[in-house]
Amino acid sequence: MSVKIGLNIGGRHFDVDVEEEFSLFLKQEMAKDFNINGNNDLKVLLQSYVRKNHELFTQEQKMKEIIKKCDDLG
């Protein structure tokens, strides 16, 4: 089942449809990055995008370290 999640950016309202299971996580994360009850300017959107990509980069680096350690053990 899909759930609509809405956000106002640059004076426009956008809705996205996501699976219900993912929607709870997404709502929590969006609340950290955005004003979910008001308007967000494009700068806020870009900052959030960069922040989330940095999180992904950090996770990928940690995974590579773990894989290397596992390879070294085996």
C-alpha cells in the first residue's frame, strides 16, 4: 500500500507516493531536514541532498573497511 507524503519547496507543494513501511522512516528523516509544516527554499533542499549524500559516502567507506577486514581474515 502506498502513502502520500507532501512537502512545500519554493512555494510549490509536492507529493510523493512511497510504500507504507518506508513512509514512517521517510517522515522522520524529512522532519529533521525540512520544515514539514511550512515552505522550504531551494537552498534547504540542496543542503539536505548534500547532507544525505555525505551520510551515504560515510556508510560506504565503513562498509569498505569492514569488507577489507573480512578479506584480510579469510
